[in-house]
Amino acid sequence: MRDWELARAKQPLLPIPPLDWQTMHFVKKAEYAGEHRLLLTFEDGGERLVGLEPHLDGPIFEPLKDPAYFKNFRVNEDLDTVVWENGADFSPDFLYEIGQPVSEATRAADR
């Protein structure tokens, strides 16, 4: 209501802060990590282990339930995410959100 009062008094309005575009993520690199999981590297350099098995619902994702088909993904640089031949993809922000951060120590322990 403060802006309305300022406008009625013919005073300058309060500035609107800019949107934070830094929260948009995109996938730079993807590796198969077994059992419907992907190890993804994002634009911020962070790595996240993403388990997709619980999210393979609906006709577009049905083929991905086959592990052999699931392994055949690629990073689409136009969409900034992983895609499969049948057109299936996931929002990079969704992948970032559900992914578990991977540290260097975790990677070293897995070797």
C-alpha cells in the first residue's frame, strides 16, 4: 500500500528489485551412474547425483524404465538438459532440485 500512497502524493515510487536470474540451472555434462541415476554437472560447476526411477511415469517416460534405453541419453545444448531419442527430457531446474550434491570426497570414495 505504500506505493499507492506515494503515487497519490505524486512522490517517486519505491524501486523494484531485479529478478534473480541466477537461479536458473542448466546441464553441462551427464554420465550414467547406474540404476536409473545420472551424475550431472551444472553450470555452476556443481555435481549432483540424480535418481530418476520414481519420476518415470507416463507414456513418454515408459521406455526409460528399460535400463538399456535409459543409458542412451545425451545433453541437448539447445535445451540445456538431458534428452532421450523418444523426446523425453526433464527440466534442468527439476534435476538440480532433486539431485544430491556430490563432493570430491564422495567421488574419491566411490573409486
